[in-house]
Amino acid sequence: MTAPAHLAVGAAICSRVRRPWLGLALAFGAHFLLDAIPHFEQAHLVGEAIGLPGRYVWAAFGATTFGALTLVVLLLARRFRARPAHPRLRYLIAGGLLSDLPDCLKYLGGAESWFGRFHSAFHAQPYWGTALYRLFAEPPVPATRPIPDEVLIHSPWAWLGWLLMIAFELAVTIIAAAVALTPPSGRSRRA
Ligand SMILES: [Zn+2]
């Protein structure tokens, strides 16, 4: 999934787990669980459909990611404004960063490194766009036959699946950020 989803989920876990060693370990492990949920990775197909190189779609994605990150950091800063060095704030940020670390390690080590292959093993198939196309397209496509990209980009079922994946990831990110930004009940005054 995208960095904001991993960051928000890692911070949300740490906001609810008192023991830092456990919270940080769970935040790191949560990366692989989130990646196991099919998520949007078809920017090159969207680019093809709208006549733009895939890298522009990823750049738009990156800009949105950066904007979302900035917003989360600003909201966190607002929550802890009186105590910027508050240990809980550092714990939440560490949890968020640790939850996103596997993607950084994957890029540093390369997709073919042992870690890159371990990380890829958690990426579940099929993508929802492809799955919906197989379910509803006429004539039916056998599960063993790959679907060409140019067929997918002209299928409303594929687009619906991609949109659903993006909406789901957005919902996960917003809910996790809300959890991370809400003080645990009973300890609200101490954040
Ligand atoms: Zn990942």
C-alpha cells in the first residue's frame, strides 16, 4: 500500500499499545498484512488509458502522498502542540516510520534481494479490477488465461475494481489516522 496507509496504521497501533517494544514490532509486522490486501498498483494502465506515461500518474500519486503526509504531521503537531518532545508523539512517529520501513528496505536492497522477494510474497493476487473483469465480462475469461492490458483499460469492471481498491486504501488510511489522533479513552487529558 502507499506510505500514508502504512504510516497511519503504524501510528494507530502504537497509539493503542502501551509497551513500545510490542507496539513497534506490531507496527513493523502490520506492513506485510496490509500489503497482503490487494491494493492499487496499476498506474501504468491508467496512464495508458489517459494517454500519459505511467510515471506521471505515479508522480500525481506521490504528490498526493506528500500532501497527505504533511496533513498528518500537522495534525499530530496540533495534538501535541504543547509538548513537541512528548514521548508518546515520538513513539507514534517511530511506529509510523517503522511500519513504512519495509518499502524503503525493498527499494534499497532491490526487488531481487531476499528481502525484496520476501516483501513481494505478501502482495496478494488478483487485483480487484482483474477479479471483477473475470467475474462479469462477456464472454467469460478462464482463470488460467492472462487478460491483456488493452482489454483491461477499456473495461468498466476493471476501472470499478481499481476505484474500489483506492477507496478501500483511503478508508484504511483515514480510519487509522483518526485512531492515531484520538487519545485513548480515560487518558484523554494526558494524551
Ligand atoms: Zn510494502
